[in-house]
Amino acid sequence: MDLDWHQQLGSSLLWLLASFAIAGAASAALAWALARGTAWGRQFWRLAWPYLTPRRSWRPLASLALQLLLTLAAVRMTVLFSYWYNGFYNALQALNKSAFWAMLGVFGILATVHVARALVDYYVGQAFEIDWRTWLNAHLTQDWLAGNAYYRGQFLDAPIDNPDQRIELDIAAFVTGSRTLALGAVSAVVSLVEFTAILWTLSGPLQLGSLEVPRAMVLLVYLYVILATLLAFKVGRPLIRLNFLSEQLTANFRYALVRLRENAENIAFYQGAQVERQTLAARFAAYIANLWALIRRTLKFDGLNLAVSQLAVVFPFMLQAPRFFSGAIKLGDVMQTSQAFGQVQDSLSFFRTSYDTFAQYRATLTRLDGFQQANRQARKLPGVDIDTLADGLQIQGMNVQRPDGQVLLHDLHLQLAPGQALLIKGPSGSGKTTLLRGLAGLWPYAQGLVRRPVGAQALFLSQRPYLPLGDLRTAIAYPASATPADDARLKEVLQQTQLAHLAGALDQPGDWARILSLGEQQRLAFARVLFNRPAIVFMDEATSATDEGLEHALYGLLRTQLPECMVVSVGHRSTLDAFHDVGLSLDGRAGWSLRNGNVMSG
């Protein structure tokens, strides 16, 4: 097939522009149709559109348009190389020296353009993925933290597993898979059209007995690949479920390892290594069993794909050999036929060969969309109504239940003024800690109205305080932030809580929950209260790891340094009575009694 290279190179720009317009419109229409017509399309749209929407920024769509143009340019370059092979092999067959060197010159131009396009395509694609990953990471992290969904999600009927994996690993897999599969599909469709046209021109009739099949090459490649694709879909369908289970079981095993590390001291004291080993072995065995099932299914799937691809190599030569040996076509036509046949076969086979990748992508898509749905459901869980009140605590008609419906507290009414302190007592299991969770808005099995200071004006201290990763300065100021300008004040509160030996370690990073003893952690929590100076502080046995003398000193310090701060404490020790002027007793059977000075009510 002779070719006017000047004309072909000149028409490439027009081809790119026309193809870009058609492919862009078709892609948009297909994306819209999938979003409305398929479950996974709707899942994709819920994850992707908040990033792609031009209302947020025009840059993502502009980047996608550039990537689409570069993808189409890659297809066009493949077409031009196909024609180059034709001319090059014809020059060799004709022993045409001048044509040979001319074709090498054309190759130099094509190769230069191809390399430049590939490098630009790589950079633009990676920049797009990084930007999308950055945005999606921030978006999903914020979605997880909003409305305490990260905590309240555990109360759902079907809590999600391993949110850390969904944020860290699944986001990367989703972004990369979305881009590569979408652009791969566009490339496959455009290549299919282009090389079908070439193959149609090069294809000749096939004589089957008395029946002559015109353009047999095109008909055979389509039949061959369509049948192979249908068979591959049937063989590969279980890969979607197996890939989903693989991610889930891997995360479960990793979570067990993390819990072992976080609770190493308790496990060592209990000498529970054997039990932990059995737990780890069971989770790892489940992962390995699924992995073997995945390997067996992949062997069948890949074996089918390899066999189909290898058999397709010889088809064009077998079909064109009679025409070549009869002199009807040249060597270049045979080689271009082989390449065009391969391109058509690859394009038609895209969805077959990408089925495994698509199966993993579907699993990732399901996990991320399920993560968002769980966050929405967690935020919709019921709870007490919390209103802002800067100078007091008011509880009106509060009820608290267990998850099984057992009522722990019924119709509680209570009011505190600035400077007052409430001590909550009761037998174990009576709902003291659960009441604090309800007051914080965390417990979904509570109703009523709570008016109190919110945000930075309210601090909750648990029996084991939370110490964030980072330097000691961050741990003391949490959830506020502190700078070196606050060091004098930080050292003062450390001195007041008998932690002066830590004053020189403010810049030292570390896992302070492991470095400090529980008693030191509880003292640091009091230092945190003194630093933040909240309007109200809720404490759940916050001095359980201290002796009575230190407890007395810490509570005395709190009441002296923050005289207007309201204090709500949960505790058992009678020594706490002196620091609280209001007492609430729970009996665990919905009953309660309130002591205000010497006055009892309930």
C-alpha cells in the first residue's frame, strides 16, 4: 500500500481534532449513561464527580481533555507506524536503496514525536493522579471525621472494616484504575475503528468450498475475539469476589498485628503469646486460602488469554500467504496486515484482558463507596440534641439505654452553673461512662436535650488519656495547638502537675502513650486542662492510676486554677466528694438521685 507521507502527516492534525471532539462527546455520554444505568457507574460518579465538577475547579477536566488528546495521538502514531512498516518492507523487497533511507528518515521523525508524546503523557497523567489522590484523601478523611462518624460507625448494623486501608490503599487503586481503564477503553475503541479500516482494505476473500467469504480477515478476527471474550468473562467473573475478599482478609490480618503491637505489654503480662499466635495464624490462613482460590482462578483466566493471544499471531500470515505467494500483495502488505490484525485483536480484547484489573477495580470501588455510605449512616444515627450554652450545663429529659434496649437512665434533669462540680457515682455497669458519652453526643442510644459549652470550651478526659503522635508540646496542648512561644506556660502546667522532669522534652517527638506510665498520662491530661482552660471538663475516672494524695492535689489544683470551670466527674472514691458540690447517683435500673449540697432529689 503506497502512501503519500506529506499528505498523511498533514491530515493527522485534522484527524486528531475530529477524533477528540467525537471521543470526548461519546465518553461524556457513556459516563452519564453508566452513572444512571448501573450500580457501579453510580458508585463511580459519587466518588469522582465532586472532584471533576467544574464548579470546584476547571483544572481536572482540562487535564482529562489533554490526556484524551494525548491518547488519541498515541493511536494516530500507531497508525502511522503501521504504514511505515508497509513502506519499509516494500522497499526491502524491491531492493530500493533510496526508498529504504527515506523510510528511515520518516522513522526518525515518527520516533521523535512518539517519545515526546509518551513523556508528556506520563507527566500529565501522574500529575493528574497525584492531584486527585490528594483531593480525595482530604475529602474522605474529612467525611470520616465529620460528625464523629469515625466513632459512631461502630454502632451500625454492619460496621465497615479497616477504614485505614480504604483511605490509604483503596484511594490510590481507585484513582489509578479510573484513569488507566477509562483511557485504555478510549484507546481500544479508536484503535479498533482505525485498524479495522486498514484491515478491511488489506483483507481479501476466503474460499470455503463453494462459498466465498469477502473481507474474511475482518470477519474472522471479530468472531474470534468476541467468542474468546465471552468465555473469558465467564471464567473471570469469580475474580471480583475473590479480589474483594483478598483486600478484606489482608486488612484483617494487618489489624491483628497492629493490635498485638499496641497491647504488647498487657499480652506479655498475661503470657498470651500462644493465643495471639493462634489468632494471627487463623487470620493468615483465611487470607492464604482465598489467595490460593485467587491463584487457581487467575491461572484459568490468564491461561485462556495467553492461548487466545498466541493463536492470533499466526492467523494473518496463514490467511494472507496464498495472496502473497500469488503476487497479489507485497511483503509490506503482509506485515501491515499482521500488525493491523494484532491491533484489532488487542482492541477487541481490551475488556477481556483487562477483566482481572477491572475485577480489582470493582472491589476497590465497592469498598470506597461503602465507606462513604457508612459515614453518612453513622452521622444519621440518633442521639441527644446538643445546643450551645457558654455559661452553664443544662440536661433536660435525658434517657440512656444499652444497645439491647435496656434503660439505664430515665428522664434526667440537671443544671450546673459556672464553678460548680458534679460527681457521678453508681455500681459498675450502671451507665456512668455511657452517660458521659451521651453528653458528648457520641452515644446513639440516648435522647434528650443537653445545653453546654462546645468545641474548645469542653474537654473530655478518659481513664486512659489520648496522646497524639508528635512532640510533647503537641500532646499537652491537644486538641489546641502550641508553639515555642507557649513554652513558658507549658512548663508551668507541667510543674503544677508534678511533671517537671518532662519540661526539657517539649520538642522531643515520640509515642508518648508508650513512653509515659498511666499515672503520668493522667497527670499530663490535667496539665492539658490547665493549658486549654475550658469552660467545662468531663472526667471519667481520670485519676484512677494515682494515689489519693496525688488525686487530692490534682483536683485541688483544678478547682483553684480554674475556679469558673464546671467539672463533671465519674469516680468511685469517697475522697472525691470534697471537690464536688453536686452528686448524681445511678442505680443501673433507670433510677437516679441528685444531691445538691444536703438536698436529695430524684
